[in-house]
Amino acid sequence: MSTITELTASECEELLRAGVFGRLVLRDGPRGAEILPVNYVTVGDAILVRTATGSLIDQYGNGATLLFEVDQVDYERWHGWSVVARGQGELVSDDERSESERHTPGPPRWVRRDDARWLRLRWDELSGRRIGAAQDRVAGMPVRRTW
């Protein structure tokens, strides 16, 4: 039987920085919460997501308290982990991004569209859990960011 273990802040940060795909949770006015799958990058203590004008992220992300989740599960070996970042969303244009944000390659595009805006989520809290005894959680990620 597996046990659940809390991840340290540094373990959470390592896994978050290694990821390329996660889920953004935001409040969508009358419908309540929305969970949106997104490609992302991290720069400093922030998650960056490219978005289009008029999208749900564009409409409801700016100034909102947001959650962002990234995870990995190995069903065959019965282990996995999940990391959640919490913070305030900020919509910025290409020109408003910092120097380091402009020099970091953006997340891969899966859809052709006019992505003129970015959501910056500066996390003020990271939390995570793992289940099972996976030794190297980053190496177990099927797709991961390498720098």
C-alpha cells in the first residue's frame, strides 16, 4: 500500500520548472470555476501562459487569484505527484514582459491563432504531494523542460 507524502517547497519548484503542460484554474463569472489545459514556461517566480484576446484567460485572469497544477502519474508502478501553485494573475503584452521573459523561449504552440497577450502568474504559494516511492520524479516525466 502506498503512502502520501508532502513535497518540500524546493521539490515543488523543481517539478513545476521541469514541466511543459499543466492546468490553470480560474473563476469564470457566471459559470463558476474553469479548468483550462495550457502549455507554459517559468521565468523567475512566475508561470507564463500565452493567450489570445477575448479568451477565458484574457477575460478572467487579470487580477484574479489563480491556481495552476502540474502532475505526473505512473499507473504501472503506482506512484505519482502533483504540484499546485497559487497566486495573482496579471495580463501583459509582449512589450510589458520583462527582459528575461522576452529572452526565454515561450511555450510550444499547438493552435495557430493571434496570441498577443500573456498571463503571468507569480506564485506566492507552492504545495505538492507524492504517492508511492518514485526516486527521481523529474526523470519519470514523459515530457520535460531541459535547460
